Amino acid sequence: MEFIRNFPFFSIILAMFCGIVSSVLKGQWAKRLCLAMVTAELFLSAAVLMYTLHTGESFTYMMGHFPAPWGNEIRAGVLEALTATGFSAIMLLSLLGGISHVFTDVEGTKTNLFFILVDLLMSSLLALIYTNDLFTAYVFVEINTIAACGLIMIKQDGHGIVAAIRYMVMSLLGSGMFLISLTLLYDITGHLLMEPAGEATAMIQAAGAYDVPLLVVIGLMSVGLAIKSGLYPFHSWIPETYGYATPASSAILSSLVSKGYIFLLIKVFYRVIGYGTVISSGVLNILFVFGLFGMLMGSIRAIRETDTRRMVAYSSVAQIGYIYMGIGLGTQAGMVAAIFHIFTHAATKSMLFISAVGLYEVSGGKTDYISLRGSGYRNRTAGIAFAAGALSMVGFPMLSGFISKLLFATAAVQSPHKMVFTILGLAVSTILNAIYFLRLVISIYSPSEREYGPDQSHQASKMLKVSSFLFIVVNLVLGLFSKPIVDSINAGLGMFL
């Protein structure tokens, strides 16, 4: 076996091991170890991506001495490696941009706990991406949930604790449905490894048996993971969760956590249930409708908000709707658009949360539109980064959001029965996006009625500048060099079949 095939396993274990080591380190050392770990994950994932692109094949890593269908496996193909690379890069930039606030928002004795939670979250995300075993996926779904709850309430204020409880309740509902669906699937197929379970499901379908139980499995799994990823109308936990966490936590939670669940759902659809079976079940039609409503209702709620933290959070509800709308189209093109938008939203929303905090800092800590007037001049780095992120979400050419919407529109043409609804949804949602995002961009570059003294001016930290610049670069890369990324997504989906 070539040594590089160990890298996915090394990535998961490295993140967990760093969490253990950080438990006995002080905050600064835990920070250094966490940043070094995420950087290493980025290089390991990129190496796996280059390897799978070169070979044109996926590979499995057998853990222990027991082969399938009894043992546990890790699987890596182009799509898994691309997702792991993207998630690692976004995690690193989110940490760099919000690292200074960790030591001001979190009690000194608990700063190492923040980085332990990040280590566990990184490990769980990589496990959800790479695992070839459904029960292992469930275990890391729960680790992901617990780590996310810890990041929400790490500030230990009233908003954070309430938000963490709300998130935990909703997430447990989703986890329960996901576990029940795994139990039923195991009862039907007798397997938990994805490939043997997929083969057994195909045989059951060919024999015309267990149609109703299989439909229940698809429904429970879809709804369970939709709840955990914040699809409308299961989104009630998002505004509090994303709006009041520490900046690095908000960036990580909004950009990565929900995407891990969506990626797992896509893997199960393709590799276990069979995409044709999922389409014939009609579940994708329901996801399509919920996705359209999410696109519109999330944007409408964002327009009504006067608190910009909640406005950006409600924008995430709309963007999750885009992803599920693409999945619900039931075509290869729709799935490619949905996966590309996962990267678009991850790169853009984390930049928005990080840069928004820089604007609040120079506005007396206020988050309303009036108080933020002129903040783009008082903190130029944050202003430019926020404007770039806002324009990307609206769909400005050259940025990643434009390519996402172009891919969704192209996919809609290939789905005649849903084309009109998709195009109308995209058009209306884009107009609504422009209303609330451009309104805020105009506000931060409008003259302020209030005078700000030297003590309220802000010199952006070097890490914030670096993070903001690299976030903009990532958006431009996704927007200007989208073809190789789209080709890689297509190749990765082909390896799923």
C-alpha cells in the first residue's frame, strides 16, 4: 500500500490527538498546537487530492485486520479530498481571523478548552468526509454536535447558553431520526459499511421487497440531517447560535458544521441508498420545496432584522436553502451546483462573520445599521472584506456566488418540471439578497452622524488582515477558476457510483 493512502486516517487521528494534548496545555500553547494541526490537515488533504486526481480512482483504508463487511473502513476519492482540503483551509482562515477575540471573549482558564473543541470539531468533520462506515458516521455526528455546543456557549453569557440549549435540543431530534434510520437500514440490509449496504439495497430494490421500510429510512435520514444542517423550517436555532458566539466560533459554525451533515447525506444518497432510488422515492421533491422556501423566507427575515449579526445569520438559512434546492433538482448538474455552493457559502459566510466583528469594534460595540455608518472607513480591512463577501452572496461577477447561481440556473434548465420554480426562486432570492446586503454595505460607507475619537478607532490586527486578504483570494479563485473545481466535483461524484 502506498504511504499516502494512510493520510486520511492520520488526519482524523492527528486532530483527536491534539485535542488530548491540548487538555494539559495553557491557552497560548493550545492555540499554537491547534493552528499547526489545522495547517498540517490542509497539506495532508491537499496531498490526497493530488493523488486521487492523478490516479483517477478512489481508495479504501482498512482499519485493523478485518476486511469488509465486518471491519471498519475509510474511503477517499476526489470529492472527499477536495472537501477536506476546502474545510481545512476555511477552518484555518476562520481561526486566524478570530483568534484575538478568543482571548478576550473566553475566560483565561478556559481558552485551552476552546482549542480542544476546535480539535474535536476538525476530527469529526474529517471523519464525516472520509468514513465508509455508517455507525462511525453516527458517532462522529454526535462528537460534532457536542463540540459545536461547546463553541456556542464558551463565552458563558446568557445568549450563548440559551443558544446552546436550543441547538442541542434541535440537534438531538435530528440525531435521533438519523439513528433510527440507521437501525432500520441495518435491519433491512444487515450491513453498516456503505458499499456492502449499497449492494444489499440494490438487491432489495431489484426484488421489489421492503419498499415502505426503505422509504421510511430515506425520509428519516433526510429530515434528521436537514434538521441538523438548519434547513427551513428547522432553522430556529441558527440566528441565536451564529449571532452571539465568539467570532471564530460563528465563522466555523456557519461555514463548516452544517456542511459536514449535508456532505454525509450526499454520500448516503449515492453510495448506500442509490441515487436512482432516492429520486423515485419522491423525497428530493420535498427537499426541493423546503429549499425554495428557505431561500425566500431566510432572505425575508434577514431584511426585517435591524441587528446585523442576526441578519447575517438569517442569510445562512437562505444559503442552506440554495444547497437543498440544488440537491432536490434530482440531476447530476443540480448536485454539482449544490456541492459547489457548499464551498462558496463556507468561504464567504466565514469571511462575513470575521469582518463584521471588525466593524462592530469601531462602532462602540453596536451592531445596528445606524451605528455602523462609516465603519468601513474606520476599519478599512474589515470594510473591504465585508463588501467582497456581501457582493459574493448577491452574485457579483468574478466572485464565487456568481458561479454558484450560474450553476443552479444551468441545472434548472436540465430539470424541465422544476425549471420555472428554480429560476423564479433564484431571481427573487437574488433581489432580496441585494436589498439586505447592499443596504449594509452602503451603510458602512455612509457618513456617520456620530464623532468617533482616537480611542474608538481601530487598527486591524495583522492576523485579521491576512485572513481577510486570503478569504478574498479564495472567493476570487472560486469565481475565476471554477472549471477545474467543477470538473473535480463531477469526477468525485462519478467515483461515488
